[in-house]
Amino acid sequence: MLAKKISVSQFVIMIAISLFSLSCLFPFIMVISGSLSTEKDIMDYGYLLWPKTVTFDSYRILFLGSTRIIDAYGVSLFVTVAGTVLSLFVTSMGAYVMARRSFKYRNILSVYVIITMLFNGGLVPWYIICVRYLDLKDTLWALILPMLANAFNMFLIRNFMLSIPEDMNESAKMDGAGDFKIFYSLIAPLSLPVLATVGLFVALSYWNDWFLGLMFVDKQELQPLQLLLRTLISNVEFLKSSSNASAMQRISAQIPSESIKMALTVITIGPIIFLYPFVQRFFVKGLMVGAVKG
């Protein structure tokens, strides 16, 4: 078999894309290198692609309270998985209703959803409703329910569903299928690209969220990973800036605050890096069609 000839322009484009792809890896490599570097090396030489002196002190400091970190990892994993599934369930059903041209009030519902994107009730009323009326204080639901429905994601899914011919719905109706049957058996499988794309957005939001934990969670065993790591960073910065005692200054001078930040980044970004390859093939198609159609 003869090898396919590659033109000069194609070869140049392939080289350019390869170099660009490699350049995208440099920040991740520098973060990992920074997490393994000493504080002195970072201050003297900055962030390098390879640490001059390899040390695991930052990871040792972080995992001194390994039980709390493992618990926080479990909370974040549960909240991310449960929140993503429930959010896709609620958001996709709302998008399906707005995408049905036969639904009489779909335009009114669309306007109502748009209003939620433009205006909100304010932080204090939101907090009172969540704590006093929904009784979400110190529960895992406090980390899930406030972000369950997102208007932007709903419109993204709706626009994708508008690209599905209405005749398919009518044919399923004639065969005796109800709306739930049509949604789960027909519309949802056809909408897999946009659902995977939105699912990635939602999973990132849940995984990176610390604000809900700060607002509603006082119990240490229910704190998500991001809130715990934010607390650790705040404590390190407090020690570094404290001038109460000379002993505290000596201790704080030995704390590798910059490399700890890089180690925190490595710890928190890991699961998302492993998640992205599974949804990457749906990402471009789902985002483009959902954003352009309708």
C-alpha cells in the first residue's frame, strides 16, 4: 500500500498544531514542577519545567490531616456525581418542554427562564430561603440544590433539541408513546452530545465550588475539598503574615506556601483531567450545535 502524500501546507499545519498542543502542556508541567520544588528555589529561579531540588514537603504538609482530605474528597465526589446527574435530569426536562413546538406556553416559560439570568433575589433572601425554609444547613443537599438548575445550560440543551425534527415526536405520539417515553427513549439519546457537554460544565462547577460549603456547612465532615483546601491556604497565609511572636515567624518561614499552592492545584485538578477524555469527542459538536441552532 502506498503511503498517502502530505502536501507542504498540511505538513506545516500539523507541525504548528503539534507545537501549540505541546505549549498547552507547559503550564501543567510547571505546576507539577512547582509542587515538587523548595520554596527557596521558587523564590530564586521562579517556576521551572524541572525542579532543581525535588521535595515532597508540600504534599507531606497537606496530608498531615489525611483523614480530613479523604473525607473532603469523598464529599466532593458524591456532590459532583449526584449534582451532575440530577442537574442534567432537571435541566434537560425543562429544555425539552421549551423545545416542544406543540407546547402552548413554551414562549412564556422561555421568558421566565431568561428573567432568572438577568435578575436575582439577592444574597440575603437566598440564604434565608435555603436555611429557614428549605432547612439545608449542614446537609449535603446544601451543596447540590442551589446549583441544580442553570438557565444558560437549559437554553443550550433547548437549542440542540430544536434541531431534532418535530416529525419524530409526532410519529412516536402516533405509536402511543407519551411525553416521558419520547423524552427518555428518543430525545435524550439523540441529545447525547449536548448532554455530555453540559454535564462537563456542571461537573466542573460542582467540583470547583467552595462558596456553598462556606455558606451552609459548619460540620468538618461535610466540608467539600475546595473549601478545605481554601482553609489550608488561608491558614498558611495567616502564619506567613503573622508578627505576634518570633517563634511563629520561624515556623512560618519554613512553610513552602508557593509550592503548597501548586500541590493543591495538582490534587484538585486530577479527577477533572481524567473526566475530560471521556466527553471530549462530544464537546465540540454539542457546544456548536447547541449554541448556533434556534
